[in-house]
Amino acid sequence: MNDHRKGLRFAQRDMVRPLPGVARPYHFPRFTRSTLPNGMTVLVAPVHDLPLVTLHALVDAGAAHDPLGQEGVALLATALLGEGTVAHDGPALADKFERLGTTLEVGADWDSASLECTGMRHRFDALVALLAEVLRTPGFEAREVQRLRNERLAELLEQRTEPRGLADDMFARFVYAEAARYGTPAGGSERSVAAITREQIVAFHAARFAPTSTTLIIAGDVDADAALRMVATHFGDWSGTPRATDDGTAPDVATTRARGIDLVAKADAPQSEIRVGHVAIPRAHREWLRVHVMNAILGGLFSSRINLNLRERHAYTYGAFSSVDPRRNAGTFEVATAVESEVTVPAIREILAEVTRMTEAEVGADELTLATAYLDGVFPIRYETTAAVAGALAKLVTFNLDDGYYDAYRTMIRGMTTVDVLSGARTALRPADLRIVVVGDPARVAGPLSELSMGPVRLWDATGAAISMPK
């Protein structure tokens, strides 16, 4: 070994690693909340790091508001907002945004519809004007309606062949009651989407898109008072009141069917997509943060119990994770993984054991510290852009969180105890109610699944139709 390499080796051996510094305090950007005379809410968060501004329009027009028999109309109507207005067709509208140095992002989930664009500060006025045009006067051209409807139908057909998405949709179908909106995908079913008409889309927009159901969030290099005046110029004369469009049935009613295992046939599949879970709690539940930390320990992080068990200890899978879906109404607690067919039942047994263990005793102090240190540490870097700040404020509005929630978050996470985590587990997890959904090859997994003593194994095809068990 030459002297240079020998010296380097000893230098590395003797080198003292630097200790981490004291964590700097973090404050979520201050913001103002105002209401225009027409009832439209405006949130402005001045962020002056760069000459950029993000506009995020949030409308109480999510999929939970779909009329009965028109499941998917909310997502379709929202997608069509980006396809043209009364004054500009799709290509012309896209060109208008491009000339302002931005693009329009549109989307909807269960709780809301959203439109977002980020541009330079000096184009703020033009961006607000164009966003107002899109929100208030969509074109809903018949050809665009047909095109997007056909695209959605093609996605649904493709999903039948994709085990992961099929498992997610079937899991929701089997854990919620038959009439519950959450049991059908947010984008609708083949039957409902095929039947949606332009007139229904226009009616949904007229019913749900109104100033009192809309919040405009502005984050960026702006003055709050000046921004509010600009919004009033382009939205102040907007009028209308949102009307109910759903049938009033709670979208999150859990199924009352007897327990059993739902097996979705995927002939010759070498793997099984596994989903285990049940209906959980709404995002506004007072125990949410405890549940949030509990889930991080159970299956929300790479270092979680479920992943270490199934991946590291047993080598059943490349990854296994759990989640608690945040919605206004009760979303799901769900464990998701994919394993080789031969270990489907052993993997399910380990999942059931880990969920049960989480409700029986307090977690270890080291597990808690690992989870809270991660959640605390990554929090500030989640909000480094104006779009991220606007998105965070959108969640604040959607779930009616306190305005000081983000400033208090890290303190609350740091103060979590093992007793708190156990409380969260017993709030959100019900081992006796766990439902099991498997997408796999019945010839290889139906027999072993019947040995789980979780009730009968019911067999379904990819459309959700019941089929006979193979001989």
C-alpha cells in the first residue's frame, strides 16, 4: 500500500464525525383569511423568496357530491374545466396559459375540485383573470365531453388487467356498504361513466361551483391587500349558491355483510395482491394525529413493523405498507402488499398479527422516537415551494383545521407518548372487523385461504360479478 492510501486510511479512521446541529425553529408562512361580499373565501400567504405566485382554487365539488347514478361526474366536470371556456376552446386556452409562462393543473378527489397554476409575480393580474374565466364560464364542448368520457372508460377497462389498481377498487367495494358512495371509485364505474351526458355535467357545475363553495388560495410574492383587491375585481360579481346534488346518503357506511375473504380471480397470476383493512375514521377526528403516528410505526414508514416483518424477516415481499386515508368522512385503514402466490396465507397471518399486536400493548420508546423524529424532521421541507404552501392551505380548508395547525404540528408530534400511540391504535384499528381482499389465482390460493378461519372465501371476477369456486 502506498503512503498516500495508508495516510488516507488512518485519516478516515481517526476522523470525528460532526454532530448534528440544533434544529432550527420553523414557522409555516403567515396567511390572511378574507371573505368577499359574495361569500367567496380568499387566503393569501405572502412568500417573498422568489418572484413567483401560485393560485389554487378549491371548490366543494368532490366526488362525494356525485348524484346517484352519475358516479364520476365530479371528476369529469373538473377535468373538462381545462379543456376550454365559452371564449376559448381547449388549444386556445392552453396557449393563453403558456403565454403567461404556466400551465393549468386541474383535478378532483372525494372532497373537492381544484385548479392550480404558478407564474411570475408580474403576471398575477392576468393569471387571476384567466382562472376566473375557467371557473366561471367553462365551455363543456360536446366533443371534449365525449373524448374525456371515452378516456375514462378506457382506463377502467385497462384497470381490470392491472392487479394493483383492481385490488384497491375491490377493497373499497367490499368494505363499504353497497349503497355507500365510497364503495365505487371516485371516477365512477363503467356503467355510470358511460351514461353521463353533457347536460348532467353542466348541471353539476351550476349546482356546485359557486362563490360560497369556493376558496381561492394565493401563495407567493404578493401583498395581501393588493391581492385581495385583484381577486375582487375578477370574482366580485360572481353570484350563485351551491345546491345539494347527492341523495343525502352517508358516503362512508361500512358493510354489514358477514366476514369472509373476497378473492378476485386473476388466472395464472404468479403473485397475489393483498389488501387487509376496514372503514376507519374521518380526518377531523380528535385522535387523528395519534393515529397518524401509530400508522407510521405500524406500516407507514420503511422501518415500520409490517414492512420489517414481511420484507426483512420473512422475505415475502419487496414492500408492505399501511395507510389511513384522510377524508371528510371515514376513509379506510388499509394494509397493502404483493407476494408470491405460495406465501399469500402466511403473509396475511403476519399482517393480522401485527395489527392485533399494535392494539394490545404500548410500542417501544425507540420505535416512537424513530417515527416522531422522521415526521418532525421532514415536515419543514414539505413546504419549500409556493405550490406546496398553497396545497397545505387547501388541506386546512378541506378538513376545517385550525389556522395554527401547521405551526403546532411539530410540537404535537414531539410530545407524542407511547400511551398516545396505543390510544390511536385502539381508536382506528379493529382487528375483529378486518376484511381481506386478494387478487390472485384461485387455483393456487383459494384452498389455503379457506384455512384462515376468517369466514367463507367468496370468488369474484374483475367486474365484481360473483363466480363459482374452481373444483
